Amino acid sequence: MASLYTDSMQSELTIALLAMLPVTELRLALPLGLTVCGLTPLSALFWSVAGNIVIATLLIYLLEPFVDFLRRHIQWVERILVKIFAHTRARHSAAWERWGALGLIALVAVPLPGSGGWTGVLVAYLFGMPRRTAVILIALGLIISGLIVLVLATGGVALFESLKLAPPQFVAEWAQVLCSQ
């Protein structure tokens, strides 16, 4: 039986999987796709955004059943979540009412620490946004974020090349480990 995972797809799948990680998401995956794996800008953009959208969609549909399970079976989790949710909703409900969908897109789109798809999923869940709406808005935010990161990353690569700066040795080692080149 033929394998779906071929050497020619290793770089692309590596970038998609890296984009699924909660802290770095596409903000790390896309630049690594461009530099370490040698993907084209369009390919790095596609695979990093796709990986981030896939995990965000899974989280949107799995978070509520998971939290409900924890609340039913572990009493201290219920007490903690009630306090956290009440506090967060009290502090941020006015901003949510004012910005809503646009605020969620902006939260996901801005490529800074503490923002991104995972954070967008938590905010959408916390404020009870319908899942389908949340997936669409988070995906839109991730596409915008991907475009911003792509512009910054290609600019950074061009700057390094114009200054004739060689990448550190560990970058070449990462390329051998992460991507089949």
C-alpha cells in the first residue's frame, strides 16, 4: 500500500504540524518553512495557515465537551473554572459587546505573543460564540496573520541576504532534521 507521507511532502507536513503548536503557531512555522525548509512563500503560507486552521477547528469542537467532562467529574475544576470565567467575563464583557467578531479577528490576526488561533478558540468558547461562526472568524484572522508574518519574514530574509549575513550553524542542522533537503 502506498504511503500518504512521502519524502517530497515532509517539509510541508512538518510546517503544518509546527503551526499546530500552541505557543508558536504559524508565527514560527511560516518563517521556518521559508528559511529552514526552503519552501516557496506561497507554500509556506498555505501549509502554516492550514495547520493552524486545522487545530483551531478541532479545538473549537473538542473544547466544550472536554471542559464539560472535567466539570462533571472533578469538583475542584468546576469551582476554579466558575471563578475564572466569572472574573474574565466581568472584566472583558464590555469590550466583547463592543468589538465582538471584529475583536476576535484582530486578536487572532495580530502576530504577537498571547494572540493567535489557540487564544481565539478560548475567547470564543468563553463568550459563547457559536462554533461555526468562531471557526470562520478565527480562520479569517489566521489568514491575515499569515500574510503579515509572510511580509515580515520575506523582508527579514531579504535583509539578511542584502547584508550577506550567514545563518547560524544550527539553522543548517535544523534543515537536515526537520526537512528532507
